[in-house]
Amino acid sequence: MADPDPLERAADAVDDAIDELTGVPTDDGDIERFTASGMTLVAEAGGPERSETTFVLVHGIGMGRKVFADLALRLVGAARVIAVDLPGYGDAPEPPRTPTMERNADLVAAYLRKIDRGPVVLLGHSMGTQVATEVAVRHPETVARLVLVAPTVDRHHRRALTQLIRLGIDLLDESPKVLLLGAREYLRAGPYLRRKMTAMLTHRPERAYPRVSAPTLVIRGEGDRVSPREWCAEVVTALPDARAVEIPGHGHETLIRDAAPAAEAIRRFLATTSGRPE
């Protein structure tokens, strides 16, 4: 068998070095590729297979499943935790055309039906909140609880330049861990990031929020410029059954910097909602 390409070996070495520097586990969990309707996602699962609670984690624009490493480690003890790469992110191949938030949601829902673990606790971060919300609306039987972390896009400032400037300001206060992981994942997202940004900005999550039937937790970092406090309050008001948590000292990338406060908020949310997964 031929040796791997030298450039591929170098890329793998850099990838492993970033994982080590940022504390991301280098041992992958159970990984599978799932394809439907011409799109492929990659899912990485950890935790007890027979657990009655399953978390499914959906990343934001330019990101991938590895940004959830810290959160997954904190949730995995008594639950099955599955983090996905959406099409064209992380290790998932670029589809022939950039999917809308609704098409991404249909793919995630098809995967949830395939794994057949019953209704899940579905968590989205940033753009992932848009996908997760659409899953909850279009396929409500697949979602027991919904967690929206740093929801986008603020409908009052739905312009690419505004969003990029806000993200840039937010990152000025971020840790090297966030910057390293973010830079790697944005490079992985490839040359079609502009089209993906258009798909994100075109979506109108405010139209979907009133139709969400699952109990929902909205998490915001106190200093998040991308998801301002006023917008998150509007999101909570629009959702039929929602509560909010604000994490002091954190920004838009709160799950990457230190997922401990978010994990604790999620555990409290599950413990205080009726009919919760045990």
C-alpha cells in the first residue's frame, strides 16, 4: 500500500498539533457518514450506546463537529452525544450546491430517523440554531428538547458585513484556543463560505420560532456581539415554551472557550422541564 501523500501527512500533523494545543481529544468516537438527497453529513458519537438520552450537536457557519469537544466531554457521562459535520464543513464533502437551512434540517432529521434513538435533545450553535429550529418545526417528532446557543441571525442587522464585523469584534476578546480552532474550521469550510453565508442570511428563523413545540433553552454569552441581548430576548418571546440563560464573561463562542457553564445550564434545563429525558 502506497504511503500517504506528503502534504496529507503534513496536514494531519498540523491537525493533531492543534488538537493537542487546544485540548481537543485526538481519539475519535464512533464515526459514520450518512447520505441522503445528494448530501452527506459526518457524525461522531460517544457515550453509552444504551443511554435513554441522546444529544445531537449542530455547529455554526465555518465550524465543524470538533468545536463541540469540550461540551461533549461534559455531557457524555450519562448520555449518548453525537456531533455532526454539516455538508461542506469539517470532514463532510461539499455538496453539488449549497444547501439552505431547511435542506440541512431535512438531512439532520433523516439521520435522526436512521439512528432510531427516539426524540433527541437537539442543540445548535450560531447558524446551527437555524438548522436545529427548522428540524424542530419540520420534523417535531424527532426533537424532545431544543437548545439554541447564540442564535442567529439578528433580523434587525441581516447583512453579511455587519455580521462579520460583529464576529471580528467578539473574537478580539477570545482565547487562543477559540482562535486556533476557529481558524482551522473556517479553512476546512473551503472556498464556498460566501455562498454558505448567503444561505444563512437568507433564512428567516423568526418565522419558525412561533411554530416550535419543544421546550427550548436559549443560551447567550454576556458579551456576545453577534447575538445581542435584545435579539435573544426577542427569540425567547417568539418561542412558545422557552427560557433564557446568560453566561457571564463569555462571548459568541462560549461553547468553545469553556463549555462548563453551558453544560450546567443544559443539565438544569433538562431537570426542570416536564417529561424530560431521564
